[in-house]
Amino acid sequence: MDIPNLYAHPHYRRLFIIPVVLVLISLILILFISPIRMGIDFKGGIDVTIQSNNTVDTVALSKAFDASGYHVEQMESKPNPGGYSTQIELQRSSIMVQADAMKTDFLLLKKTAENDEGMALGTNDTVAMAAYNTSFKALQVSADKLFVLANVSSRAADYNTTSQLSSAVSSAYSLLNDAERQRLRDVVSTAVPGSSASFDEVTSSLSAKFFDTAVNVVIASIILTSMVVFIIFRSAIPSVAVLTGALSDVLMAMGAMALFGIPLTLASFSALMMLIGFSLDTDVLLTMRVLKRTEGSASQRAYDAMKTGATMSLSAIVAFSALLVLALVTRIPIYYQISAVALAGLFGDLIATWCFNAVIVLHYAEEQHKKGHTRSDKPLWSFFFRS
């Protein structure tokens, strides 16, 4: 059974209301009701996954972590085919937070000391040697702080070069890291006997780098996409419609993340970026069909584009639905985050593209037709080279 041509109806513009309402609801969810929680990829922390044969006393387990100096931010235990899977997000211990700060400070001082060392050894100049002695002493002070925290017998005065001191600092930091992993294993083995656990730790410096990279990716994608879309269509209204449709998809997906408590992680962020690409596919398909072709009426061309685009979307929805089922069965968080965000965005794309973009582009085409403007057959490079 064919879908009726919604755009042939005289009041097709009312379709515009549906995506606008959904975007507003998404914004209310994100900003006021249930803000999206940052995952450990972007805020730092420890992700613990425990696989057990029996149910887990989450209250006792939470108390055990607290007693060992780990604050539990999120804990969820659910059955899966292998028994029970417990997912826990912890704040990093105060010891490791201090160790990270000390290591970061050491690495910054190390760059200066290495440069001064190279100058001193290469020139044998007294001024360069004095600068190296000053920077190396500062490096030794920083290293001693980490040695004391790691409770090792080494002292910075035992090492004469930056490379030797750097190797000793790395060993001390590894001891602290190994001790933390052992504490975590001890807590899990005591609170959940007979279980197996895996630990994924993200430092604050690494999470900050992830966040900065994600922001740069978003900014670059917006700039490049805007340039390409405007060059293709050479008109403000169709270009804005395409970009607004992609933004609507992302906002609806983020609204679903807020509603279902899906955190912003590298997995969910990648799904959001994928949705931008998919949204541009369907939006460009629609706009090219309506504005660049001449066969039939504009409403018929929009309807034909909708049938093609809806088939693309439904195929992707089936694929990600299978991934969601697998995620629910296996309780793998990454699969769940990617599939859930992608499905929310794909359903949002159906609404945004064919109820929002289609209305704008079709109305624009009708207004151009009334003014007597026709489709331009000029090649793409005519935008840059005027005859």
C-alpha cells in the first residue's frame, strides 16, 4: 500500500508543527528536566564491569567501594545470558588524582629541562649549564613529590639525567596505578565472590583531551558542511533548511539520551556525528529532487524523494534495531549507546526531513515558481567564475 502524497494536500504546511514540538520537548528535557550526564570518556573516572553467576548486592558493593576511597556515581546490575552484569562508574581515588597532577607537572618541567640539557651539553656554555641546573633542580623537586606519594625508596638526587629521572618517575607512577587496580580487585572479590571484573580508567587530562577533540570535530563539521551545502545550492533558504534539519536530528537524539539516561560518551558522540551525515544524505536528496529537477510538480518530486529517503531510513532502522537487541541481550554498554542514539536520531530524521525540510523546500519552490524563476542549469563552478 502506497503512502498518500502528504504534500498534495492544501494544508501540508501544518506538518511543520510536529518536528517543532519534538525539538522543543527535547530542549526542555536537555536543559531543565534531565540534563545529559557526561560519561567517563569526557569527565574522567573508572568504569567497572562485573560478571557474576548470582545477583549482586549493589548496596553492599557501593559501601565497599566507599570504604576503599572510591565514590560510586552510577551502578546498575542486570541479568544477561551469562548470569548477571553489573556496570559501575567510580570517581578516581584521591591518591591517583594527586599522582596525575604530579605527573602532569613533571612532564611540563621535563620539556624545559630537556631543552636546557641539550643546550648545555651541546655548547658547554656556563650560562646554558646554569639554566640546566636550575630547571633540573625544579624537575627533581617535582619527581620527589611523586616518589613520596608512591612510597618508594628512590629519590631524585640518585639520578643525574632527565631520561633516568623520567624512567624512575614512570616506574613510580606504574606502582601507584597497579596498587589502585589491586585495591579495586580486592573490593570486587570480597563483595562479589567468584566474579570476574574488568576496569577501564580515564584520567582527567585524557578526558579533557577527548572533550577538546570532540568540540573541534563539531566546529569543523559545522563549518565544512555549511560551506559545501551553500556551494551546492547557492541559495540561503535551501541551505539553511538542510543544516537546520541536521541540527533537529541531533537535538531529538539528545532529547532521547536525556529521557533514557544515556550518557555522553565516545560511543554516543560518534552516533550523533553519524546522524549528521545521514541527515545530510536525506536532506540533500530531498532538496536536489525538488529544486534541481523539472519532471512533474514540486509536490510530486517531494513525494518521490520521501519514498526513496524513507526506504533508506527504514533500512538503517532495521540494522540498528538488530544491534539494540544484541545490546539488550549481552548488556554491552557501547552497543546500547550507539544503537539507542542512532535509532532515536533515525526516527527523528524521518520527522525532521519529511515534515520540516520538505515543507520549507517545497514552499520555497512554489514561491520561486510563482515569481517565474526556474531551475538553473549552470555548472557548480559558475558560483566562483562569473561569465
